[in-house]
Amino acid sequence: MRIAVVGAGVAGLCTAKVLHQAGHEVVVHDRTGDVGGVWSAERRYPGLCTQSARDTYAFSDFPMPADYPEWPDGAQVQAYLEAYVEHAGIAPLLRLGTEVVAASPRPGGGWTVRTRPRDGGPGTAPGPETTAEYDHLVVANGVFSEPLVPELPGVEDFTASGGVLTTAGAYHGVGARGAHAVVVGYGKSACDVAVAISEVAASTDVIARQLLWKMPRRVADRLNFKHLLLTRMGEALFRYVRLQGFERFLHGPGDRLRRGLLAGVGAVATRQLKLRELDLVPRGQFSDIVRNAIGLTTEGFFEGVAAGSIRVHRDRTVARLLEKDGAPHAELSDGTVLPADLVVCATGYRQEVAFLDDDVRGRLLDERGNYLLYRQIEPVAVEDLSFAGYNSSFFSPLNAEMAAVWLAARLAGRLALPDRAAMRARVDEQLAFMDGATNGHHCHGTKIIPFSLHNVDEVLGDVGLQIPARVRAAQWLNPVDPTAYRDVTPRLLAQLGEAATVKSSENETRPAMPRDSSRGVS
């Protein structure tokens, strides 16, 4: 098949590699000038680093460099992905600096994709459009593709007085030195940006609509959090839609033990981060951390709050931006007015697929805007279309790679899938479950945290390529090592090669059909 992939981030790259190895003609489009998606030099903000530890955030056949720190920064991850492109031999497939303008279904199947070179900036006309035909389309534009910015009254007066309003992804360290900065949000990107800004700004205020529980990188300053949460045991502490094996014990007779473990970690984190002294204890229980993607603490954030270089305004929002005494300010929901030369909104993202037409988007989404994707990959109502990376997880490279294996098997006709109605029922069940498990914070069905390994097990179970039970058993107590899955893609390719050999042999031994001269076909 001729396949177009939209996006050259983690998911787009490994999907291109697997499909290329499976014999498809693959073309990858990305509007940025380098690979990496959220890790791109054009998108990453100061202080960006991985949440997962180095040895767990990698592709199965390409570990991160051993000399990287435990939590690599954005530039290091981008360099790793550049090296992966060379390792995988997919550089010729990439069309960087190319924007997908529109992708439309063809009447007989497949897609017409319109692209153009990215424009050179203000005052520069976009390049000419190019149209190409593809048999299949893979959307890998990322679940962090378009920043979600709250509507803030008074923007015009604010900017006229010299104020700068931007997003975390668009902030690259310019304009903070000596400035009064306001960071809106309390997730990972907000805390990362706040720490980076506080090192040079006159003041740094963080506006937190809701405090979130955060996990220390090293619990009690000793135990790497990966030993607690990046294991099958850690994942099993949170109830999944279907319980299996030891999970039934943990959420049955052993529920008191399970809740005690989570409460114990929460108590340690509260003391370690001095949350009570800083008045930053979130509402609810520590187990609620699952509702907000189980964020890690940002190195230096709580230390900055304790030192006074960062001020957190909890349970507040920005009511409006304004000019006061000739200078830009921000007014909070409690009436507090703060000087605000720079306002950085780190308030989440929208999952946008604007290059697809209204009809396609209407069939992709439910009435609440959730993506209706079976196994986080296949739309239940759109043909010749797949999604990659819409399973954001602790192990995003691994999850994306295993999803690519599933897709390669699917395109080869090696999956026995349920009918469309059954797939829709399963998707609805999963969304309803995630609504409850995460209090609706699942990015419209594109985030699977904390159930990363359940997703891997499901897709590999579908294709019959599960790793050995003894290896999975070891993952209950040991952090997941992606190299445990390094043989999965070669095993699939071997199966596909054997099937192609058998088919070729059958064609060679099949008697030739007589030509029907009256119809001009054989």
C-alpha cells in the first residue's frame, strides 16, 4: 500500500518504520523542520524533560544512550529521535517542513492528501500546494498538537501596554529576564516553565485553578518512582475496566492493602514536598492522582515556592488581563491584581484534526468530542484511516510501536476484528470506564494513563504476539524495559514473509486461466 503518515513525532516515526519494514510505501509529513513532535526544537519550552525514566521511555530496539540522565531533557529526546531515524533507515520517507492542508476520502477507497511547504513566517506567502493519492492515512499529529488557551478579557489593552501572552509550547525563554511573569496552570508544563522563568524573572506567580497530586521523582529521596508506578503492580493499584489474575485480589480481598499502599505513598510525598507547610495539599486523596495523568514533581518547583521565588495562587483563575498605571497586569478571580509583563498559558491541549473535513470528523467523534477508536487505533466508522499515538501513556514510544505492529497486521489482513457495532460497543465501554477512572480527564479518549500495559497486552493479544509469561511476571515488580518487546516486530515480519511466500507459491502452481478474447481480460 501507499500510506501517508501525518506527524513525525514519536508515534509517526515508529509507525513509519514498522509499515515500511512490512513492505508498504510510506510518506511522512510534518509541518516542523525537524522530527520529534512535542520534542521538536520549534515546540519545546525551557525545562521540558521526560516524565518517565530514561530506560522506560524508548523504542524496543533502540535504547536511549546510557550516558543520558535519568530524566532526559527535551533536546536530548529530540537528538535520540533523530538517531532513531537513522537507525531505522526512514530518513528518505520524511517530508519535513510540509503541512497537510487537507485529506479527503476518495469515492473508491483511500485518500487524497493536499500538502504545501510551510510558510516562512509573517509576510511570506505559503508555497504551492501538491496533491497525492494514498491507499491509507495514518494520523500521528499528536494529542498535544494544539494548545488550549482560555479566553481572557482585556487582551487588547494588555498587549497595547507591552504585555506578552503566549503558551508553554510557544515560549522559548525570551522575555522573562527581569519581567513579572504569570504562569497559568498547575500541570507538568506549567511547573516546568515556572521553574525556568523564576531563575531570571523579577517575580513568578503560578495561577492554579485546581491543585494536583504529584509524585516525587525519588520517593523519600531514595526510591525511584519507576519502581512504584512503572511496573505491573503499580498499574494494578488502579482498577481497570476488566480485572484479571492478581488484580482481582487487589480490588477484592486485598483492597485494604491496596488503599494502604497508595495512602502511604501519599503521606510520604506530602511530608517530602512539605505540602502542608506550603499550603499546597490538594483536595481529595492521593489515589486521585490517576485523574490527572499521575504527574511527577518538577525539580526545583516546591523548593522555589519555599524560597519565595515562585508564588502559587491556589484555587484561583485569571479573570482578566488589563493595563494599570501604564503597565500590563492580570486580575485573578479573587480580585488580586498582579503585575504581568509575561503571561504563559500552560492549560492543556486540544486534539485537533483540522485537515479532515466535517463529515469525517463527525464520524470520528461522539457527541462529547471523544475519539471513537478501537484499541486507540482504528476508527469505528471511517475506512482506510488509522491513528497513531492516540494512546498517550507512561511508555509512549513502546505503546506507539506496539500499536504500529497491530496496524501492520491489520493491513495484512491478519486480524480477526469484531464487527463495527461490536467495536463501537467496546469503545463506548472503555470511554465510560475512563470517565469514572479519571473524572473525565482522558483527553477525549486519547490518554490511557495509568493503564499503559493493559493497552500493550490488548493489542499484542489481538495479533498473537504476546511476550513470554515469565517476562510479564517479572514486570510485576521490576520497571518495564521496552527491550523485552524487541522481538515482536521481527516476529510479525517473519509471519508476513511466510504468508507472502505461501501466496507466491500458490500463484506459481495455480493453472493459468484461459483468456476470454471477447472481453479482453484473462
